[in-house]
Amino acid sequence: NNNNNNNNNNNNNNNGIQASLLQNFLNNMNPNARRRLLNLLEIIDPSKLVPIIMKEPEFYFEQLKDLLPPGHDNISSLIEIVHSPQFNQAIQTINAAIYSGELMNICYQCELDPNDAVGDSEAEAFLKAIQAKTDKNK
């Protein structure tokens, strides 16, 4: 019975040491490593995107029409695409790629300047690179 108490005390001590080590690790970790990962789908969500498009539908359609699949030649087609599972999957794929360490490669493939890809998260960095390219093209 004495051995059981000793084992329990040792387990409690070990748990305390492990908790202390974990807390120490978290306190000393780079704050950027602790940040919550921002998901592109939280930003490029149809419920947020469609109202923006509908404020100036002609403008956004003109900007995006060359990127739309053949046969999608009006604003309702654009809205349909934004709500489609394929669009959602494409955003998820890009999101997974940028968080797997491929952000710079994606920037090159999208003809974005990797020096513009700076932010608190990979998603923010990717979107800032897109914004910088858009600003340069104005």
C-alpha cells in the first residue's frame, strides 16, 4: 500500500513537471507560432463575397470575366460559381498548399511578388501579395 502511495506521488510529481515544462515551452514559443491559423475560407466565404460583388456587379464581372469558365457570361453565373462546391474545393486546396510551406511557390505560379507576401498568417500574406499585384496593375 505504501508503494502505491509512492507511485501516486511520483505520478503527481511527473504530471506537475510535465505541465511546468509545457507551460515553459508555450511561454517561450515564438508568438507567431502560437497564432491561430487564418483559413482562406473564412475570408473568401460566399456569405461575405457575394454582398461585396453585388455592390458593384458590373465592375466585378468585368474584372473576373476572363477567369470564368466558358459559358459563364453574366453576373448570375459568377454568383453561381462562388457558391459552387468546386470553388470551395479550390479555395481549400490553395489554403492547404499555403500552409504546407508552398506559399512562395504559389506566389511564383500566380505571378505574385513573394516579397509582398508578408502577414501574420500565410493566408494574410497570400492575400496581401494579391492586393499588391492589383495595386501595381491600377
